[in-house]
Amino acid sequence: MAVHTALPPEAFARVAEAYGLGPVREVTPIPQGSINTNHRLETQGGRYFMRHTTVRSADDLRFEASLLAHLAAYHFPGPVLLPTGAGDPFLELEGGRVSVFRWLPGEELRHPQLTADHLERLGTELGKLHRDTQSFSGSRDNPYGPDTVRGWLAGLARHPDAELAAVAGELERYLEKSEAVRQGLEPRGVIHADLFMDNVKWLGDRVGAFFDFEMACREAYGLDVAITLNAWCFDGGEYLPERCRAFVRGYQDVRPLAPVERANLFGHALYGAVRFTASRIRDYHLSPLPADKLVRKDYRTYLTRARKLAAMGPEGLATLLGL
């Protein structure tokens, strides 16, 4: 998300007026993320999360709004997107589109705080997300599928930095392997696609909310399981068996994995590791933004995941997960 667009002070007043939030009291930039410009907005009406995007289309944002409304109808713990006074899900502003959400209570956990119980509850909520959206009719293709990632890698392979060019070649081999090992038709539906630790709020020891659904799309459910596994169950350079098994156990309590999904988890996990290594190179490592505008994320942590997965192979991952 980060701070990519410098918004003038009057822009925040326009947002507050358009959404009926009351006079603006304080605006705080939020440097985390990679694509959008985010701020915490304090007004007479309360505290809000304001996202300004120059990347997402109107159709993307309407899909997100419809999905969040569907989840709310199922009482799924998600963010509350506010409509403008005119009833629109976003506001055209300063060359982009603004979305405003109620500020979510709770805290975002970090690896030292996590227990197997946390991972089991996380898996349960992800299973509920996949279950509860089976009746959702909205559709959006995955904007970061293999063809897109392959294009990123082709560009990085030509980079003058020899280390990055070599990494791109290594990732291309892993990408080919991830596609080769996936077989058969898998159950598909709406997935979050970006369920990192900073996209979940916790209230004590329970999940308070999943948020940041802007990557959500229709894809294989197994990809969402694998992306979340990579994000939450890897620490200190290793996959942690207790966390892995607790997460999968919680998920399967709600939505048991089909045999084809179990067989394809390795391919999805390897693909996810490649995808996020490449995007972190592009969005963080090569970003010209200064440190106060963007909180950096080291691509090497996901490169390590890809290497570990490639070394263990499908059988090794199945053993790790207890499947």
C-alpha cells in the first residue's frame, strides 16, 4: 500500500465531505504495502482507513465491494467498506480512486507471538471464507497468474544486476516445475490471494477480521491455502511442522481438501513462493521510494521458501503437512 501519491490537504477534506465523515482532525500516512497510498483518517465521525489506488480499475473495486457485502451477509469477519453519500463504492480523486473503510479493532500478530492454536483458528476462518463465498456470483480473474509472473521474470532476467538476473533464471525453473506437477481439475471459487500476517486482525486469541481483499479473485482454493501456509508457517528459514499441521487441520474442519487439492498443494506453494519473490523484487527491492514512504520487504525470505520447497518436493510437503 505505501505512500505513492502525494495527496494535498484539501483532498482529505473532499473525501470527508463526500462520505459524510465530519471535519478532518488528523491524517496519518501508512507506509506499509507496495501498490496503494494509504492513510489513517481521524474525523469528527471517528477513525477510518483511506485507500487511494491508481492501479485498480472501477470493475476491480466494484467486485471487491460486492464481495465484502456478501461476506457481511454471512457474518464473516471482514472490513466494512463505506459508500459515498451518493451510494458509490469509491470516489474518483486526484487521478485515482479512493475507498474508505471503518478502522478495524485488534492487533496484527508477528511470528514470535504465534502458536499452533492461532494457526488452527486461522485455517478455520479461511475454510469458512471459501465455504461462504460458494454462492457469490461475482467474478474476477487472477491478475497475478503464471503468465504475468513469467513476464516479470523475463524482465528481471535482463536486469543489469547480475544477482537479480540469476535469481530470475532460478525462479523461472521453479515456475515451470510448479506448473508441471499440478494435475487435474481442482475446486475453484473466490480466494483472498494475499492473506499475509498484516492482513489479519486478532482480538485476543481469535480472528477479528480478514482484510485487504483487493487481490481477491476466482482461483483454485488450494492456491489460497498454499499462499497462507507460506506466509504464516515459515520462520527462521524453515517450515514449522506444528504450525503447518494445525493450519491444515483447522481448514479441513470446515472444508476438507479433495484428493486432487492435496496432490496439487506443492505446485501451488512453489508457485506462490515464486510469485511473491518476484513481486517483492519489483515492488520493494527496486522501488525508488524512500524508507519513510515504503516499509521494505526482503525478497530473499520468499526465495528461501522456494528453495526449501523445491528441495523437499511433493512428498516432503505432504509429510510436513501430515497429509
